[in-house]
Amino acid sequence: MVQAQVETKKNLEELTDTYFLSGIEILNDLVSIPNDAQDQDQLWPNLKWCEEAFKDRGWQTQKLATKGFPILLAERPVADAIKTVLFYFHIDGQPVDHRLWNQENPYEAVLKMNKGDGWLEIPMDTLQLAYNPEWRIFGRSVSDDKGPLAMFLTAWDALRASEQWPNYNLKIILDFEEEIGSPNLPEAVFDHRKLLAADMMLIMDGPRHVSNQPTLTFGARGIAEITLTTYGPAVPQHSGHYGNYAPNPALRLAQLLGSMKDETGRVIIPGFYDGISLTKKEQEILKSVPDDESEINRKLGIAEPDRVGISYQESIQYPSLNIRGMASGWVGKEARTIVPAEAIAEIDVRLVPESDPERLFQLIREHISSQGYFLLDSAPTRKERLTHPKLIQWQGNIAYQAFRTSFDSEPGLWLNKAYHRAFGMDPIKIRIGGGSIPISPFVDALGLPAVSVVTVNPDNNQHSPNENLRLGNFKEGIKTILAILTETL
């Protein structure tokens, strides 16, 4: 058995090495297409590229209508297959600020090596003669999420050439609105649930564990968003004339937000963490993840973390209440001596399966009311300004819920075997990831278990300038997918 595993691992590595350079070409070609999720004119060429890529490989494709941008379904039935696996990728990306990238064009993949004090660009054709797993390709969406799709297409090409085929049917869903929260996906999944029916779902998105060891993630938190606006005078007022008299909305908003958490970072709104209780077995699962928290703190540049949980892994088992941005008045060279007219806070709430987002919203609203605020759903009228001493506008949106799959589920056990064939060891298993991906609509509408097959390096700068993909991760991602496609189900 051990010898057979060694031979299998060797065969997977040989196939990966043979098709690595063609995979780089696929990646570079796909990355060259701008893909800002907020610009549909950029998304259409990406959809066309994906359609052609799958049709050229013998797959069936069809666009599925949504109330926004369509999703693309690619299918590859396999003779005599009993099971069907649904893969999820997203093709859209975050916007780019060209000024902050260390290259002329973020949509042109660039190969770089680390020279110690920074990254040095080297010609892409260097890979024809040399390879270093620590070299990286820089470009928007190389890791999130075009890299994983390039890995999949490369693995498929390798299997096709060697005349190997999965023993299960394949379906692939390509999402083009993930970076704006996939607002139209839940309804679309329900409407097209017969076409999307499968036995399990693999999410090809997200980074590995911080150690960069092979990783599987068995869940993801959901996300909801809140915008709060407090009001002071109808227009900004001179702070000399009206400071100490006109209520300052920025100060009031800060006090309100401060009343929601204690000094350790725990939410103190009654009932916010209700329903979450970790068993001894679950605590052992969390402890098995090889986190180096002192290293995490060093990378974050913090002396100590918040204490929602006793460890990093435990902290993300709970819903969060995060202030992601605040604005009021002016600062810096534009600062002026005024009492602002309003103050705004943007909040995101990360959800876990035990948390009903509607209930959390209600708890937060009740807390705001208990602080003396009159809640509005639009800007206040003059009458409301003169009637209520403390006004606040609430705008809330629940994007999607969390999901979590058991390690002992069918996909969990099957994937573990595939990883063992590829790497000679079990993967690190994450109970639930801290980020959010729009998978719960599939879990709910299709009734299937889902697991994230994460492949890219954890320090990839996704969503940020200088997003990158480590070459070693690209290779290992191809090998991972080869192992999955050749693992009997």
C-alpha cells in the first residue's frame, strides 16, 4: 500500500511538471482580461473566455439567467457515473488602484523574485529554463480566483492527454458577482436547482492555512452589513459658536459603538453569542490546527488579540461585529473647526451557522434604541429633527448565511484520501473559515455538503495591491486537483 501511494504521488507530480508551463499560459491569458466586479462591460469578455475554454475541452456550457449578471454552468458527464460533483469558482475581481501597484499594469501577469529588500521583475520566459517555487506571479485575481481555475483547466488537460477520467460527473458553476456579495446568486440557485443538482460541492476559492500546508476548509462564515448614520445640526456649524451646544454626531456615534463591546473585544449586547457552545471534541479539532499565534500577532503588528475566543481558531467560531469604516467632517489639510452635521459607520457582521442574522439585527436595533436613539430608514425630516434628541438612520443587508460540513462527511473522507495520495499526509482541516463566500444558497437549495479546496498562498495580498500567486502553490494546486479528479468516488 505504501509503495502504491508513492507511485501515485510520483505520477501526479510528473503530470503536474509536464503541464505546468501550459498552465502558466492559461493563467496569464485569463488574468489579462480586466474583471472589476462592478463593471459589467469588463465581465462579459471573462464569461466569453470561460465559455470557449470549456467548449474547447469538450464540455457543455450554458448561461443561467439571474437578476444581474448571468452565471455560467459547465458540465462534463462521465459514462456510467453514479455521483456528481459540483465545483464553484468566481471569475470577477476587486477594483484596482494602478498607483499602488509595483508594476505598470495589474492586468498583465508579471513574474517576480524576492531579492530580500523587495520584489524584482524577471522575464516570464525565464520559466522555460528555470523554476523556483518561491517566485511569484503578480496580477489582479491571480490568487482570487483566476489562479484556481487555471489550475483546474491545467489538471484537466493533463488527464485528457493521459486518457484518464473521473468516475463521477462534473459540473462547474462560475460566478461573476462574488466580489460584490453575489446578490443575485441565492435566487438563481433556487431557480436553477434542477440543473445544479449534485451530490457534493467543492469550493475552489481561498488561501491555505498560514503555514501554507495542504488545507481543507469545511465551512465559511456568512456576512451581513449595516450602515449607521447619526445626526447633529442640519448643516455643519462653527465649533467656536456652537461647540458645547450643538450635539456632535461623531462623538455620539463613537459612544454608541463603544457601548456594543467591552475592552476585550467581546460584544456585550445581550444574546449576541447565544446558541454557540463548543464540545470537547470540537475544541480538540480547533486545537489540532497548527497555528503559531505569536507569529500571527507579529505579522499583524499587535501586542495581544481580542479575546472573543481563547485562540485564533476559537475566535472565528463566533459571529463578529466589525467597524470597517467611519466618516465625519474633514481631516488632515482639509480639517476645519466645525461641529459636523452627521457621522457614518459601516459595519460588517460575520455570521456562523448557529446565528440567525435577523435575530442579530434585531438585537443590535434594540440595543441602539436602549441608548435613546430614534431609528430611521432614511434621512430625518425637519419635524423629526425637532422632535427627537437622538436620531440614527439604519440600513441593513443580509448577504448570505454561513455553512459548515462535518469532517466525517462523504466529501470530507473522500478528499482526505485524495490529499493523502497527493502529499503523503492528511491535510490541515479548518472547521470554519473566517471569511465569507456565497455557498450557503447551494447548501440550502440543493441540500448538499460543501468543502473548500483551498490552494493559494496565505500571503497573496488578495483584494489588495500587488496580489500574487506563489509558483509552488500553483504547482501543488494542479497536483491537488489531479488527485481529486482521479480519486474514486
